Amino acid sequence: MLRNLSIFALFLCAGLSAQTTQETFESFKLQERRDVRYYIPEDYDANQKYPVIVVLDGDYLFDQTVANAKFYHKFHGMPASIVVGVDQNKNGLRYQDCAFEPDTGLPTEKGKQFFEFLGTELIPYLDTNYSTAPFKTVVGYDITANFQNYWLFKERSLFNAYINISPTLAPQMEMRVPARLSALDQQIFYQLIVESLKDDDTARILQMNNAIQTLDKENLHYDFTQFEGADEISIATYGIGKAFDNIFRMFKPISPKEYKENILTLDGPVYQYLEDKYQGIEDLFGFEKAVELNDIMAIYAATRKKEDVESLKPLSDMCKKQFPDTMLGFYFEGEYYEQLGEPKKAFKTFEKAFAMNEIDFLTKEMALEKIDALKADFGY
């Protein structure tokens, strides 16, 4: 399925030009001008917060990244995001920007300048001019994939998520990356993606993967994917979509699998799962996500399945806040009072629900049936 999504996303690239811009960025750190591409979501709202995705090798990877970001956002796989791509193809710039010393494996002088350009000029420019969220992702391929790892060497990583596609590793990187991932005290998503057959780096990449997999850290979200049949060109297409799927998994609506395995098996109130999910999204991404109707209905179904009456009241309060013009909140509250054995409160609450707009499966007829049943049983 992911393969099909990524391939389909490529067809979106043809329509990207209307939403993207390109400009020449005057860099003080580099003492040169650099071509930079920007994608700002079409429905951009300065009152909302947008995660930032920084794309190295922008000449090749920017359009693919934007296409996948738009596609996953459209189908609720990730939040709307700002994407910035740095072109590095002209005159072999990528090899200068990302060069490392052969003995130490650390960036050359030009590499240090490029590192500072991204961290102290380009990203602050975005933060100043747009409503950005704290959550930042970096995408790189081959030598640029290796270069992104240098942000792990900081006391606090600038990026929260790393999409590391088929890296050409600098000396000692297979040991340094696991060590830094182990030491960092923050939420890090690290995606290592390679084709089925690589070159001489394959053994070192697999060594790095084995070392990272031994780390037992709650704040490290690691995924290694080796795509069978992919080559050094197609791996980028496969990899970006797969990485987004992993990084933004928490942001997705509750799935049938999640409902069955995570919610129905809870010992405590099922409402707590919903509250924890959305608080986790806010803590991780740095902005509040509106609660989706799909998730509310999943929790409602679980309250009925598990006969969890106590979850109905906080669920109804949430619905009044998230869907204030609909009957959702009052209908759930009416059921809460009904199941508690308080018919008078239930009757009045269902009357309020009847006066409001229908939503999803809830209709005025359903509220009226509740009202009529209470009248018949208790004479109201």
C-alpha cells in the first residue's frame, strides 16, 4: 500500500508549481547566494502552527517530499507542513556542502559553514516569517543523508525527525549515530531507509542498524526499512512516504486495528485513551489538533462495547467544545444520565440535543425516540 501511495504522489508533482516558490537566499555564513525552494500549504493560516520539513538535495527531493506531504495531509496521515528545499546540484555543491574529513569523519570547513547556514539562517528565517511549530524534520539522500547526522552531535538536536535515505557514511558514523541517539534526552524519530543491494557501505549501515536496535529508549522512535527490488534511484520515492507514515503515525485518526488492539483492551476508562492521544500530539508537535469525529465515534463505540458509562460524560464535554453546533455532546450526555438512572436529567438533555444540528449517525429522530421512551417509562 505504501508503495502505491508513494508512486501516486509522484503524479501530484506536476501541479506543485502554483504552490511553491523559489528564491535566492543571501547567506552571510556561506558568503554566497543559494537557491532555496519553499512550499507553503494552500490553506495556510497564521493562527495555526506548521511543522517544518527541511529537504537537502532540493533539486531532486523537494518535489517528491512536497507531493508526499500534500498527499498524506489530504488523507489525514500528517499535519499540513511547510517544506523548504536547498538546491545543491549546481557545480557539485552537495559534495562541498557535505564534505567530511577522511580521518575524523567530521565536516570540512565548508561543511561547517553549510551547517551554520541551515541552523542559524534558513530555519530562523522560516520561524520569523511563518507560523512554524517546534517539530522539525530533515530529509537527505546519500552524502546529504550522512550530513544530517551531525545535528545529533549537538547537546540538543535541532531536528526531531531524521529521514536518512541510503546514506554514504562518514568514518565512524556507524558507531557515533547510535551513541548520540542513546545520549539525547528528547523525542527523536530516526528513519533509516536503504535499497535491497547497495555498495561497500551496506555492511556499515547494517552495523549501525544493529546498534540502534539494541537501544531501549522510550523517546527514540526508530525504524529501519530495506526495500527489496528498489535501486539507488527508486529508493527515495519509496522511502519518503514510508518515513512520513512512521513519523506521523500518532497524528492519524484511530484505525480499526488501533480500536481493537489498544482501546478495547484497556483496563481503565476508554476516554483516557483519547485524551492521552491528543495531549501526546500537542506535546510532540507543539500545537493542538482538533479532535476528529472519527476518533470520537471510536471512543463512543468502545463505551458501548465495554459498558463504560463514566467515559460518556467527559466525551460529551469534549463534543460540546469541538462540535458546539451539533447534537453530539448533548446526546452523549443524555445517554450518560439515562444509564446512571437519572431519567429527569436525561429527558432534559435529550430535548437540548433534539434542538441542535444532526451529525454523523445521530439524527433528530433518534433524540425524539429517546424522549418518547422516557415519557412512556416515567410520564414526563
